[in-house]
Amino acid sequence: MSFDLLEGEQTIFSFADALDPDHIPKLLPHRENQQLEIRNAIRPLLHGRTGDTLLIRGGPGFGKTVVVKRMLMSLDEEDTSDKKISHVYINCWRHNTTYKIIVELAHELGYKFTHNKNTSQIIDEVKRIVEQKDGVVLAFDEIDKIEDYDFLYFILEEIKRKTLLLITNDSDWGTKLDDRIKSRLTPIVLEFKSYVPDEIKDILKDRIKLAFYQNVWTDEAFNEIVDKAINYSDIRAGITLLKVTGEIAEKTGSRKVKLEHAKEAINNTSAFKIKVTSDLAEEEQHVLDICKTNSGQTTGELYKIYIQLGGQKSNKTFTRYLQDLETKKLIKLDMTGEGFTGKSSVITYIGDEKRLTEF
């Protein structure tokens, strides 16, 4: 066998988990300032006071979720033995109503007996558990996907020592909240800006050090992946491509990750498309399917089809789904200038046409 080929069970990966979407690195370069802001929002809990509320904003792939999760993990790792500080992370795509949020909150805090209990009863249990602690950090990711905000009023009113971390891609979130919630919320806004090219390169280089054995990647292959990640401005795209490229190289038995492997990974849309669409909530996936089978029709026509298929969301919510899908580059909205308000759009489905080379 050639020296350039792997033998038997040999692998070029030293720690492949470093490229998984759920992996939380210990060090998060170029997000040090944001970590410090979150730490400062939590610190008052350690001194018997309530913490701050942060509204954490920024586009997809800007590091918001991974930074928040890293900071929650640090609570477990630091010596706070004299304080009982709990933390809960909830994805509001998956838990998008007050009842679902309260049930998940109870489960995460250790109370599992929620079956056949109504919202008020579960709230009482949550309040009882939290009152026995010195504080709690509550992180709500994709907060803009929530259908009602009664749970937020409960938290603001009834939980005294807490830090709230509200994460969103929507820069306008919060402007239309109920006044009774808005007046109590008063968050500090923490912006996450897009990574600049040098930062993207640094982060991907660090992931390679974690995930692969030394000197496996050629400069040509690495630079090809970096260029695509920069074009897309989403660090997750680059990490996904690192994994796919490494897998392609290993399948061919190569000891080196070469330019040809990177190009093949970029042209392999399926692996990346699955990653993108797997992030969609069930209802949003349903809307995407309607767009796919009715591409070329207007927003009004698609909403009628949505209702005919049993959809129960308002026209406003349906439109928001369309806007989110456009942000993810799965559909395209072209204004027609027609419609009652002059804002009707034609929807074009582009999910199957999506290529990383277009980013």
C-alpha cells in the first residue's frame, strides 16, 4: 500500500466531535467581550442580588447560542459551592407557547410530574423550586418564535433573583410586546456582529487543531473552505464543510485533505442542506414544503393554500415564516407592488438549487 493511503482502521480525525453542531468549545475566540457581558449579567446572583436581562441579537451563525451555552457550562465548572445557582436553556422553536415553556422549565429544574397539571399548577411548582435557590439563569433561544409571552410576565413578576438571556436573530424583536411586559423587561442589548474574514479563518483553524491530527490539511484545501465560509458569513457553514471534506478524504483512503476533497464537499449540497433544514421548526418546515410545491405564486395565494391544508397561524405569522425562510436562503421573495398594501411578493423556492459555491 502507498504511504499516502490510510491502512486498516486508521483515521485522520483525532476528535471528530469538535465538528458536531452541538459541540461547545472551551475557548471561543473573538467573542471574549460578549462572554464578559454575559458574565457581568450573571455575577449579581453570586452576591445575593438579581441579575440583568440581556437581549442578545445577531444573525445566524454569529456565535450567539454557542457563547450562551459556554457561559452556562462555566457556572457548573466554577467554584460556586456556597451558592445554589441553577441555569436553564430553552429553544423556543421547539417550545413556542407559554404552556410548553413552563413544562420544559419545570423539567429542567428537576420537577417531572407535570402530566395532567395545568399551567398555573406547574408555575407554582417552578416558583417553589426557584425560591429554594440563590438564583437562576434562564436562557431563551429564538425568543422571537414564541406565540405568546405570558410566561415572560410570570418570570418577570414572580422570580426575584434571576438573569434573563433572550436570544434572537430579529433586530426588531420586542417592539410590539405587551406594555405590561415591555415596562418590566428593560433589557441591555448585546449585539453579535458578523465575524470578519480573519476571525473566520482563526476559528476554522482552531477547529482543525481540535478535530484532526497534525499536518493533515493542505493549505489549498483549507483556504478553499475558508473562502466559502467567508462568502456565507456563517461560521457553521465552514465547520460543516470541514467535517464533510475530512470524511471525503478519509473515504478515499488519503492521509491528506486536499483541494479536490474540499471542492467535492462544496459541490455536495445534501450534507449542508440537511444541516440547514434540520434547524426548522415543524410549522416552518410545513411552510417551506408549500413553497416548494407552489413556487412562483404570491404570498396571498400561498397563505390560502396553507389554510386549505389545515394551517392555523395568522397571515402575519405566515409572512414572518416566509421572511425567515428567505433569510436562510431557502426561498426568494420578489416584491410585485401589487396587493392591498402594495407589498405582495412572488415566492421562488430555491432550496434544491442551493449550492455552497453560491455563498
